Amino acid sequence: MSSRPEELIVMFEELADRLNIKLVQDKGDFAGGSCLIREENFIVVNKRKPLEQRLKVLAREFGKINLADVYLVPVLRSYIEGS
């Protein structure tokens, strides 16, 4: 089972919401990544980058989090684990 990139972005947005992570999608001269500011977790994604590159940033950053006890749609879990 595979999903379109647009569907994966929505799944990542929903996951960020459930995990209380602020997902910031903005334009600028940066690749993207995660950070902690005043005890709030953020993942920053560059809107100017191609969709596939933004998905890879999201998968990389969510891959750093222990998601073993978090329900994920199988296609999303597979995408994160495969990146």
C-alpha cells in the first residue's frame, strides 16, 4: 500500500499534532530539521524544497523519536522506517 506524497504530508501533520510537536513550514535558506525552544518541540520544513525532500526531512526527524507505542498508519510507519 502506498500513498501520494500529499497524503503523507497530511499524515505527518496529524502525527505532529498528536505528539505535541509544532510543525513549521516556511520559506528560507535552510534544509529543515528539529529543535527545542522553551521546552516546545519543533520540526521546521522549507516550503521551497521539493515535496520529496520535505518528506525526507519529516521522516528523518520523526525517525529520531520512539514511536513504538504510537499508532501509525502502516504506510507512514513504513515510510519513516525506510528513510
